[in-house]
Amino acid sequence: MKHSLSFSKVIGAVALISAFAPATAAAAPVYWTDWVSASAGNSGSASGIITLADSSTVNVAYSGGLYSAQISGGANYWSPNAYTSATVDNAPDSLNTDILRLGQGTPMNTITFSTPVTNPIMAVVSFNGPSWTFDAPFTVLSSGCGYWGCDTLNSGNGNILSSTHLGEGHGTLQFLGTFSSISWAENGSENWRGITVGVSDVSPVPAPAAAWLFGSALAGLGFIGKRRSDRVSV
């Protein structure tokens, strides 16, 4: 006679392992850039700082067309909130009202990070009219009504950002991967549309790692079951 592990014991063990595995999908705090200086113009620039939860910092630099920058006080263009989602826990206004006002139709704008960052997020205000073409794929995390009105942000083939009706799209984009810089071209000029960027300290567990944990658990349970059956065999 041989005994094997019951199905309920297998499920219980897997549940125990899952309880200790990090969560893969939950909104996390985003640490938005505090823009501290700016110079307007077709070849404009701006500098800022991201302060993370452990008080470490990432310096952020912008170069490209810049109508103006709001670096202290002023209107809160991040209200109403079109920026939180299943990934983003807090809108930019949770830090300050900082915003870079772009839209001059410059051929290249670039955000540069002093330290490579993972899955950076860009918040966008009043995106209407001409599209933008980025140098990296992105996902639209949230989209909706904001300070200047309503429209839907779209991610198109060729890393193109547009709004459905060329109206006032507000929301957030996420660039998946690790980046030292992000660049994009403006495909025409517009009165202005605002941006800021941020990062989160939280990264999801890769699926292969989770699968390895699950497989290891089942293999271990199988080994234990075999040991037990060998001891009670007649």
C-alpha cells in the first residue's frame, strides 16, 4: 500500500508560498519631479529632482522647446485628477504644482535621468492637436477629463501619442524598461501642453520568477510525498 499527498495539502502549500511572494499588480506611490529651474525658448531647458522614499535623489534634466515652467506655486493644472490608476497611487499635485509647458513643435525634446530609472511615468495635461513620437514604447495608464477639458489619450503604432478627437487629453503614460533618457518629437505646434515625470520604488516580480517559485514548491512536495510512500510501502 502507498500513500500520496492529498490535493488539499498541495493547495495549502502553494497558498502558503504565494502569501510570501511579492504582489505583482497594485498601485504604488509615484515620486514626481520637483522642477527647480528653467530657461524658456526653442532650445529651452529645465532641471529638477526626484526624491525617493529612502531620501536618495535622481536629478532630472529637460532639453527642447519650452514655453515656460511653473516651478513654485501657481495654478494646479493637475486638477481634476485624471492621473491615478491601478499603477499610479498619487497625482502630481500630491507633491507640488510644478509643470513644464511644451508644444512649440520642436523636432526633439529629451528628459535625462542622472541614474537609470525603471518604468518611468509621464503625466500629461491638455494634450490636443499634433501628435508626439517617442523613441520608446509606452502604455497609456490613465486618461480622462482634466483642467482644460476632456479627451482620450491613445498609444499608436510607431510610439505615437495622440488624442482621439484632437481635444484636451489628460492622463499618464508609462515607459516599460530601464531608461537613462526619453526623447520625443513634436509633430507640429500647439498653444501649450504640460508634462512632468516621476518614478516608483516598486517593480513587479517577473513572471518567470513566480513560475520558478511555483514549480519549486510542487517539486518539493513531490519529493516529500515519495519519501513518505517509500517508508510505508508493503
